[in-house]
Amino acid sequence: MSKKVTLDASGVYYKQLNEQIHEALEQGADTIEVCNVRGQRYLGSAIDGPVTFILHGVPGQDLGAFMRGPRIQVEGNVQDGVGNTMDDGTIVVNGMAGDVLGYAMRGGRILVRSDVGYRVGIHMKAYMDKSPVIVAGGKAGDFLGEYMAGGAIILLGMETSKPDAPITGRSLGTGMHGGVIYIRGTVPEYQLGPGLQFEPLTDDDMAFIRKHVDAFAKEFGKDADEIMNAEFSKVKPFSHRPYGNMYVGTN
């Protein structure tokens, strides 16, 4: 039988709020709704299994860090480090996200309705049979996909607070040696980090994008056909060792 617990985060320090969450889980809750979230950190971190979190407000740093399986739904914006090293599960942000979103994540999916910050997807990696995905409906800051080793980022550039800004900032994919970045629209080549190239999209690429765009559209009430009715760019690294020639003794 499903059990839902509602918590009020007003004036509650993050350690105490996380203690309340863990106590609710120990008592059998599988849905936890938290109201009046105001920057409390580490919510949903290191939690296993099919638990649903519904958060109203603005969670603090490292939301969903190290989590393995939960669904976190945020009715608001989020701060930095969301999904830090997450292993599995889903994070849905009905707003904007800060910097280093998905840092070193190795599984699961993060959907953000609007803009995302700097160094999104840094150190993302595929792990065994898992391959993480980030879909952002807005624009991104500098160093998108920095040092990315696996997984995929889909940047749509549609819902944004920065209409005059380019869809992504400088040094796109710097140090990237695995994975793929899909961008709805085009990006000037000078914005690419070293060792990257644009590649033609295959039918498999379009099917992959469509799958995750469908999920994005369902979460945020968008028209998936409208989103797909555009040209997409595909960015990948030339090599799995883009800086290999910089090391002594390396051919």
C-alpha cells in the first residue's frame, strides 16, 4: 500500500530536514512531499529504490547526489550540483538549474524545463549497462559537457530567460572524450572545445533524441512534434584520448 508523507521545510536546517526524510522512509513512506524548501542541501541524496520526492521551492546544492532509483520532482528552480554522481533514477526540474548539473553522473535521467548553468554534464560517464542523459529545454553556460566520458546531453534552447544569448557558451565539450551532445539548432565551430567535431545524425540518433524529447514533453506539457521540427547538431570527440599527444612517450 502506498504511503505519502508531507513535510514542511520552513525554518528547518538541512540536517534536520534530511533526518525527517530518512525517518519517513524507515516508516514505510514511498512518496515524500516537502513544502517551503529554501536552499536545504543534499535532499534525496544516497537513497535507493522506487521513492518519489515532490519538492516545492528551491532545493540547495547536491540534490539527489549518489541516488540510485528515486524520482525527484522539483516545482521550482534548483541550485548547483544536482545529480552529483547519481547512479540511477529521474530528476525533473520545473524551472532552471545551476552549475555542474549532473557532475560525474553515471546513470539515470535529468530533465530541466528551462536554462542550465556552467559546466553541465562535467565528467558524465557511462557505467556498465547504464548511460546517463540530461535534457535541458533552455540554454547552457560555458563548458557544457566538459571532460564528458559517456552518456548524452540534449540541449533544446527553447524556453529561456536569455533570448539574445547563444544556445550554449564558450568551450563546448572541452576535454570531452566520450558520449555525445545534441543541440537543437546550430553552434559556430569556434565555440567547440579542441578535439571535437560535428557529425551527421543517423536514424538511431534521431530515434534516441525523440525518445527523450517525448519524456521531456510529457513532463512539462510541451508538443514533442514541435520540438522535433528543427535541425539538430551532433557533437562528438575525434578521439577517446584527445590530449594523448601532450604526454611524454605518447604517439
